[in-house]
Amino acid sequence: MRQGLSVIFGFFETAAMPILDSSQSDFFDSRGYLLIDDAVDAGLLRALRRQFADWIEESRGHSRPWGETLDGRARFDLEPGHGRERPALRRVNAPTDISTDYYRAMRDSRIADYVAALIGPNVRFHHSKINSKLPGSATAVKWHQDFPFTPHSNDDLVTALLMLDDVTDENGPLQVLPESHRGEIYDLWHDGVFTGAVADELARDCQPRAVDCTGKAGTLCLMHTRLLHGSAPNRSSRPRTLFIAVYSAEDAVPCAPSPVPCRHQGEIVRGTASGRIRAGRFDIPLPQMPASASFFDQQARTARES
Ligand SMILES: O=C(O)CCC(=O)C(=O)O
């Protein structure tokens, strides 16, 4: 009987246990990001990795970006220099539209639970993508904040980046500038060109204070939409692949079209719809939609080229 009761109490304790403890939530609030080990089940991680490996194999048969997303742009983006022998698939847009495993990871895994613990209880999905840096690839991500790409009525948005490979200091980890989510929202337009990156002087200033987000495959980085971040090229012989899903508080209403339109945009993934809009106070320029498959081409533009 005693044992039976403790099993019952144990169940209620487990059921009531918050998915993030207060030190984790406080860390996210103060630093603007949070790393969580083993964030998804091993079977799901294997399925995501297997699917991505299949897409790399498929990429060998293509010499230019291919596939089509909702708005007609290419789904699969290739880095210049890509070839059959040395594939350089660098971006899959909206994988949740074409893979039930990626959709499951976005909606049914603990990823959405962690996000709900930070900005919920009511949470909407916004968009997803895979960013890959295969060995030898030159792809880097210039310093930026996500919010100017996806402005909403308030800034309760979280970018969730799931490591599909082990990420080390050598293979181009995400780099973040802690506490920068509390500062200003920076302009990504320079001399009339939307470069998708902050000014060079600011980027130079961020670099020495940057924190590398490294971890084993299955580690999740939860990042506030206003946190400054970027990443360097992969200097190793090992791939670096991230599944990236962006979520918003349910009452944050988009102010611009999504840069990665997808079938499930706006879907409530946790909680319910309140039918309300919550507004923050900011005054920022609208973004420009990328003309090609991904923002890597936008970031390759400089003000001088306009
Ligand atoms: O792939 C990365 O290292 C960073 C991704 C990123 O910042 C983005 O896609 O907005």
C-alpha cells in the first residue's frame, strides 16, 4: 500500500514538474540564450539526421538550387562550388513542409515545451529551416538579430536551434553576444541595401565578447529573437548541421511576410488562441524578402555593391 501511494505521488510530482527550472529561465532572461543537452529523443534525432543525409545525397544530382517552397523560391540552397564530389547543401527551407520527422520535431517534441516555458503558455510556430556547413564549406553567418527579419507586434519570439551533429569550436558553432537582447534593435539596412547584417564596426565589436554555443548532437540552443549572433565557416573535417525552428508568443502578430513561408505558419503548437494582440514599443525598418533561396545571398550583398 505504502509503495502504491508513493507511485501515485511520484506520478503527480513528475507531472507537475516544470520542464525548465528557475535557474534555466533566469539564465535565458538575463543572457538571452540557453543550452539544453539531450533535448530530443534519440530515435527522433536519428530520424532527422537520416533524412538530412538523404537530402545531401540528392543534392549530388543538382548543380543549382532546386525544389520549391510555398512562394516559389528554391527549397534547397547550394553553396557556390557545390558539386557531385563535394556536396555543399547549405540550407533546406521549411523542412517541416516535406518531412513528418521535422514536423514532429517542431510540434511534438520537447522543443516546443521548452519554448512554451519561456514565452508561453500559448505559442505559435513561425517558420523552420536547416542550416548546414559541410566540411570544407565557406559559409559563414554575419552578425545579426532575428527580430528585424521577422518583426512582430511584440518581441516574445524564440529561435530554437537543434544541433544535428556534434558542434565544436572548429566546425562553425553559433556564436552569441550574451545580454545583447536587452539592447537596441539594430538596422540591417545600409546605404539603402538590406544586407541582413549589422554594420561592420558593430560586428567587429561583438567578436571578442562572443560565446560559442557548442554541444553534442541533440543539444538545443534557445535564443531570444533580439540576441546578436553569427557564426564562422567550418574549419574542420566534420559537418555542422542545425535544425532551426522559430516560435512566437501567440499574441505576437507578424508585421511583415515570413522570409521562409511555410504551410504551418501561425499554427498553435502549445496552449490556445486568445484572439488578442500584445504590442511592444519599437520603431524599426521593415525587412526585405530574400529574392533567392536563402538569406546567405542577402548577407553576401554589401552597401558598396548597390
Ligand atoms: O547557422 C548558423 O550558424 C546561424 C543561423 C542564423 O543565424 C540564421 O539562420 O538566422
